[in-house]
Amino acid sequence: MLSNLWKRQAPQMVGIDIGSHEIKAILLSKTADGYKILSHAAVPVKKGAVNDHEVRDTDAVLESLKLIKRALPKSVKYAAVAVSGSAVMTKVIYMDASLSEEEMETQIEIEADNLIPYSLDEVSIDFETLNVNSTDPSKVDVLLSACRTENIDARVDSLDDINLETKVVDIEGYALGRSFELVAAQLPDGGKDKIVALVDIGANMTTFSVVEGGETTFIREQAFGGEQFTQSILSFYGMSHDQAETAKVEGSLPRNYMFEVLSPFQNQLLQQIKRTLQIYCTSSGKDKVDYILLCGGTSKLEGMANLLTNELGVQSVIADPFAGCLHADDEIKTRLQPTINKYMVACGLALRSYSQWRT
């Protein structure tokens, strides 16, 4: 009975991913064989309104969020949102396993003061106990997370303005890692005992999450994404930004574009991914990852998965939650199928509705 008080079911939350190109939202319900999409929305956000995952133009973000809210059921009250970028810091530290949560909290403040390059008055701190330390069973691994409070407040205040209460502020890389639950069935044996790298290629940022045994063990971001591809198109062919975006989405580029702009961009992206995987291997002591799952708006570029498979020697596939345990009514599924994997972070946030809730 007491354990139920400490580990209550979380409230149902809509996952809202505030990106630099658009804001995406998704609401999930739990089913016997996975999860079902109850509602979804994606609304463009004014260029420059969100930069390095910081809200720079509150009014522009609010206008997009109002459109998101209109697309959601009126009954939705709570939201989960993520922070990322240079304002976020995470570190795994080791603490005595015998400490209570209150004692850990006191110790965390001392640790944070030494680790964080900002005044503690400017940051919000949280921690989560992970596993028993592999080299010293008397210690536990504890994930320390910190973010500049102004970045959190910008999101919470914007959602408050559309009458959504923010129940969870997550870190984007961990939300991405959590979404692996939806696509695990794409891999043999659900990726059991395998190391899987999820690579979310957004407009201006590529987010990496490495999942081992269902747990996210490594996250990293690179300031590189589909916007660089758009810039190459507009400069090479003399288009406006809107024309380049439209041509990219509709596939109406000149026949030689694969050699002139696509191949150079893909090679740049390959190098970014290769470098990050090397950092993971160095920090973890692992030789390589077993699979790469690509997601995000830029992930479906022609030949990208094959390029990674051939150049890195790691089987790479486009993440498709509908091939995993995500379900939807036929009309929603037909509409979302081409773009569903750009909702992976939003899905990871929505899944917080079905995790244990620390009171």
C-alpha cells in the first residue's frame, strides 16, 4: 500500500517537442499491446524564434502553441516538455548506496556547486538513482541533471499561457532514448542485450541517444541538421529559403542535385555521426554500437540509412513506431505514416504519462 503512494501512476500528459523548425505534440493512451495515438499536431514556428533550443521569440512560440492547443482535445490539462542545448548539463556521479533520498539531495547540492559553471541561483537541478555501480557495489550511479532556470521558465510560462500545466520538464536526449520502447520491435528480438543508437536529425540539431538494456546510457547533441541541406540548395540553385524547403520536401530539385548537394551533405552528416559514435565508444569502453535507428525530419533522405550501414559497418534503419508497438486509427495512421518518426521526442515525452511518478 505504501509503495503505491510513493510510486503513483503519472497523470496523462501531452508530449510537446519545441523545435527550431516546428512544434510537435502527441497524446498517447496505453493499450494491451503498446500505445495508441489519441491526438497529434505539428505547427511551424517562425524562423529564429527557437535557436540552440532557447526560446528567443516568446510571442512567435506562443502563436504556434495556440494552434497546437486547438488541435488537442479540450480535456487535456497536463504537458511534458524537454530542454536541451548548451544550457543543459548532465553527469553521472557515484554516491553511497546507504544514503536516503533526502541525504542524497543535500550531497547533490555540494556536488553540483563544484560541477556546474553557473551560480546555483541560476539553475534548476534534479537527480535520478540509476543502478548499483558496476565496480563498487556499495555505491550507486546517480544521474545529475541541471539546466538554466530561465530556459525551463520560458517553456513552462508559454504552456501556462495556453492553459497547459507542465508536469514534467525532461532532457531531450533522454526523451528520445525513452521512445526506443515504441520501435524496439523493428530489431531482432527487440534489440535485447544490444546497444542501439537513436539518431534524431532535426532542422538545426542532431540528437544522439544510446540505449543499452532499455536504459539510456549516453546522450549528445551536434549543431548540425537539415537546415544545412536547405542552405546548400538555396545557395547552389539560387532559390529563396521557402523555395528550397518546398523543393526539398516535394522532391522537385534538378536531376543532378544528388551529386551537387545531397551527397556532400550526407557525407558531412556521416562524419558528425561517426565522430559522436567514437566519443561514445571512448567514454564507454565499448567497441561499437549494434544498430542505428534514424529519426527526425531529415532522416529519410534518399540512401542515408544504406550509407551509414556501408560506411560504419552498423546496420542502420529508419525508425518507424508503426512497425513497433505504436497504433492509430486508420485515418491518423495514413496521414502520419510518412512523418511519424519526426515525433519520436514528443512520443518519448508522452510516455512519461505511463512511468512511475515520484511524489
